[in-house]
Amino acid sequence: MKKKFGLLVTLALTASLALTACGNGGGAGTAASGGASGGEKKKIALIMRQNVGTFSAQYINGVKTEVEKNGGELTVFNADTDLAKMASNLDAAINQHFDGILIDHGTAEALQQGTQKAVDKKIPVVLFDTDISIPGVPTVAQDDQKLAELSLEKLAADGGGKGNIVKIWVAGFAPMEKRQITYEAFQKKYPDIKEIAAFGSATNNTALDTQSQMEAILKKYPNKGDITAVWASWDEFAKGATRAIQQAGRTEIKVYSIDLSDEDLQMIQEANSPWAATAAVDPSNIGRLQAETVFKKIKGEQVPDLVNLNPVLVKQEDLPKDKKVTMADLPQYVKDWGK
């Protein structure tokens, strides 16, 4: 789940600098030297609602890697959570005659008109976690309802179908709304699992803000057993909740989440970490597939309107105790990761 979204800044040629550049506003990509042979480099715009956390950094790196592979040039427009700014960034990309446009975490209300304008101008558009529906505009999706189901079922299994939980969720994002549908079904399925608190907001400091809010919840419910688990619908929420629980010494409270990054893995593997499991799709693979799809569109190839990726549950118990792992290591420990 988690990202929200311009001044242009040159993207560096390393993943770490990509995060820094994009976090400061828009980013102008550097032309790649490899990839497609001959001809003018294709200009690709990535229109982001926000760029927060390591999930976004890995997603951007996946986009950038695939664009470079195809000899393209990437520009990232970050709207810093402002949908009006995101719509303006989309218009700017259209007016600057980009060859392809990628949209991340947009809404139909803000971007439907701009996306249709791009289609009318024959600019291929590919969506990720965006609720726009226009024929010929493909969507790369990670099955948000399945992500929620995997994480919630693990929560229920670990708690024996009982307990008091805190939900961290925010409205207004297409993936979040889909995850909420599954959560509502989960509540009906497990009536002995009670939601005692719910909060969540997407900001430019989501993890830190979530930590502060979770600290307040822990003070309201100070006794062991008051809270069984936390369901965090985005890994930025999970980071904040995990840190608050650790600092309060309340690690009997387990955290179940959606999305995964290298930073998340480090936290999950910490000694006595309350972060028990997360359901995820490799963010770099999402970015790679989205960029691959736009290049297919540019070349005039037929692509399906929906490109689905299969989510996987990553459990703390599956990870090694004797060494730290990264996303690149996960296929050794988690079946079907990255497939």
C-alpha cells in the first residue's frame, strides 16, 4: 500500500539516490545507455501520488531498471500526496509529449480526464493501484483483496480466532478500499476477533506519525492481553506500530501487514520483533512489469487490460535466525516469491 505525489530533479543512477531525488519532488531521469538499439530514446513519465519509504524506492528502481533496459529515459513526478498536483503533473507529461506514461496510486476522480487526454493523443498509459477504467489502458495489479486475506488469516490462525485487534488503515486509495472489503468479510467470519481501535493517515512521515498514534493506543490499553494484534494495511503503518510496541515493551502484541521492503525485513528479523508476517508482492517486480507493459504498448503489441501479480505471505518463522536477509534472498526461504 502503501504512495502520495512538481519540481523536477535528476534521478541518479543508483537505487538509493533515486529515493532521495524523488522524495524531493519530481525527478528527471537520466538517459540510459543500454537496452533498445537505435532510434531516439523513449521518454517515460512516472506520475506518483507520493514517494514514501523503501517500498516506493524499490518500486521506482524496478521501473527505472526496465526503462533503462529498453534504452529509455525516465522522469518521476512526485505529487507529495496532493491529488490536484498529481493531475497537474499528468497534464505536464502530456504537454511535454512523453512517449509513455505510468501512473501510481491515482484516482479516477483526479486523473480520469487527464488519462483520457493522453489516450486521445495516442500516448500509452499503464496504471498501478489506480481505479481508472478506460479501454486500452492496462492496469498492473497485486490483488489487494488477496493480500488482505493472507495477512488477516495468519492473524486469525495465530490468535486461535479470538482476540482484540487494532486496525491501521486509510481511505481514499484504490488498494486500501479493496483491502477494506476483505477486512469487513474477515470481521463477519471471526466474530470473536474484536476491533477495539482503528486509525491511520497517509502523510509524508507516515511511519513516524503512526508510531505516535500507536503509542497513544498503548497507553489507553496498558495491560497485557488488552490488545492481541495489529493489522496494518500498509508497511509504513507496520513500521510505526512495530516501533511503538517495541519501545513500550509490549511485544506480546503481534503485527500483521501488507507490503515488504529490505527495511521491513530487517525489522521483522530483529530479536523479539512483534512483526509476525506480511503479505506482499515484490515492489521492484511491480515497477519492472509496469514499465515493460508500457514499452509493449509503445511498440504496438497487444497487452491485456489487467496484468496480475500473485501475492505471497512472508512469515517471520520462515526467515533464518542466524543471518539477515534481503528481498533478493527471499526466494531461498519463501516459496513462490518473485514469481
